[in-house]
Amino acid sequence: FSLAEKWDGAFSQYMNAGSRAEETYNFPEANKMYEEAIMCINKMNPQPCIRVKLLPTIRLGSCLRELARYQEAEMVLSKCLNEAEAEVNSTMGKISSNTQMYVRALTALATLHQYQSKYNEARELYEKALPIARNIEGSKSSPWLANHIAGYAEILRKSGDLPSAEKLHREALEMRQLSDCSELEMAVSNTQLGCTLFGLKQFNEAYNQHRLALLS
């Protein structure tokens, strides 16, 4: 094996191990695996594309967030966003896999700000991300787009803009109903809409949404 193949193989193994650890909520282990994956990237020659370079960094930032290491997570995710934004700007905004990674970087940092109750900062990032996501994926049955719409809706709900949150949660729910999403995703969507409706004092429909979530 060449050195390039060696580091490529090790990178894939660490990424897979990190993903498995995240699935079992073993965030300390996932954190270690993504750090190792980043080290592999630094040793690759030639360097991989920006999408490959940034993926373990975003996942590392998300793990740090789950471990409540918010300051570290913000440093990691802010650096990642800057790199993704620079790459998108260098291509004059043409849609590519790098554009999708830019959306992911924006929403990862927005989610961190939501955890920190920095709702204004989170809203600003989603207001950048969501139009780009809609431009990338125009399908009315896209789980990827539905996730971003619901993410923004939750930030609106928690910041008190319940009417706007309701509209977006309904859109996300409808998209998930049209797509091949999991029962868990449907249950989450029903629950989020139910919580929003409860805040709007629409108690009967809120009850029905929570009931649907339990039946999923």
C-alpha cells in the first residue's frame, strides 16, 4: 500500500468508528475517533477536497456540543464555517457538494447557539442556510431539506416566534409524510408541531399531534 492509501484507509475506519459511537451516544469515543480522522487528513498527500476535509471537523464540533464543551465546539465550528464559506465564495456561489457542506456548517453552528440559548445568533445562521438549502433541494419530499426546515422552526419556537414556527413545522411534517423517513423522524416532527401548537393555545390539535407521535 502507498502512504496515500494507508491514510485514506485509516481515515475511513476512524470515520466509521466515530459514526458508530455517535449512534450509541458514546460521544467521548466519537470525539476521539474524529480527532484521529482529522490527523489522517493532515497527513494525506495530495489533500482531499474541502467536503472530505470538513466532515470530521463538523462531527467533532457536534460531539463537543453534546459533551457541553461549548467553547471548544464554537471554536471548531466557527473555523469550519469560515473555510466552507471561503470555498463557496471561490466558486462564485455555484451549487456543488461544497455548497451542501456550507449549509451543514451553518446549521451545525446554529444548533450549537441554540444549545447555548443564543437564539438571535442561531436565527441569523439559519436565515443564511435555509434559502441555500431550498435552492439545492427543491423537492417537496426531501428529508434533508425537511430536517433543516424543522431545525429553523425549533429555534423560532424557542425564541418565541410561534406563528412562524408553526408554519415551518407544518411544512417539515408534510415533507416527511411524502418522503421515506423513519418512524422516529415522524414522531419528532409530530411532537415539535404539538409543542408549538400548545404554545399557541391550540390545545386540541396539540393533543392530536402528540398522540400521533406516540403511535408512530
